[in-house]
Amino acid sequence: MVVLNKIYTRTGDQGQTALANGSRVPKHALRVEAYGSVDETNATIGLARLHAQGAAGSDRAAEIDAGLGRIQNDLFDLGADLARPDRDKDDEAPYPVLRMVAEQVSRLEAEIDGMNARLEPLRSFTLPGGSPLAAHLHLCRTVSRRAERIATALAEQDDVNPDAIRYLNRLSDWFFVASRVANDDGAKDVLWVPGANR
């Protein structure tokens, strides 16, 4: 259980922060950038959920909102995973270490497949827009892609759970497909017209 009884500690005043294993690193370290971008993704989801919850009477929006709620919880798991290096020392921790697992990736894939099954194939790339919910889901998609880029850069330098990387890769796909569902199952998608303004 997490207990937060004091919000500021002054321990970061010199530009360092503690990772989940207790080691201290600069606040601009790539690992901190990775889990910070995951946190930013979670914040964008909060905005998207406002639009999902505001779509009265929409079964599609309710389905998306439920999925977003699950993803927000997963992203805290993912942040905890990224904040703890040295997976080979997990057994030495005084408490169970939280790591992403393949089942979380599989759940995203099943949800993507379920949403995508009712959509017509795309004939062009989509532009972010259509409904407010779809536009916010595109924002979630692009922020999660940045989190993935940072996490993969970290994985080139340090140990990162492969399921964390796989989850981030599927996540942007989930947001994309959900954006189409939010656009009346693709009927209100805004399509890119190559060279339209030449």
C-alpha cells in the first residue's frame, strides 16, 4: 500500500530523484524521462475520459471509457516497472516487485481486435479530429508514442522489461482504433488527402 502523508520532501532540491530501488539519479535521466512520459500519457487519458463520460447515451463511449480506466491503472503499473531497474535483483526486494506481464499486453490486443472488427478498412491515413473524444484519443496516441520512443532508447542502455515495451507499442494502436470507434465507428473519420493544398 502507498501512504502519502507528506507531499514535498525537499530531497529533490538538488536535481536528483529516487528510483523505486532507492538509488538516486538526475531528474533528467532517461529512466525518469520514460516513466515521466508514461505519467503524461495517463494525464492525457484523464482528459479523454471527460469526453467519453460526457457522450450521453453512447455505448461506444462507455466502452472506450471502461478501457481507458483499465489502461490508466496499467500505466501506474508500467511507471512502477520502469522506475525500478535491475530486474535480476527483484528477488532481493523486501516486497513483491510490480512488473508488467504478457497478459496485460494480450488484453490490449483482444480489445483492439474487438473494436477493429466492426470498422471498415481505412483507405487513407486519418487526421486527428472528428469528435472531441477522437481528437483527445489521438493526443493520447502521440504522447504514448513518445513514451515508447524514450523507453526503447532506455532499453538500449539499461535493462527494461520487454513486456513494458510491448505494452507501450500496443497502447498507441489501442488509442488509434478507439479514435475510429469514437468517430461513429469510422463514419466521421477525417481522412488525409495527399497534396490537397498544393
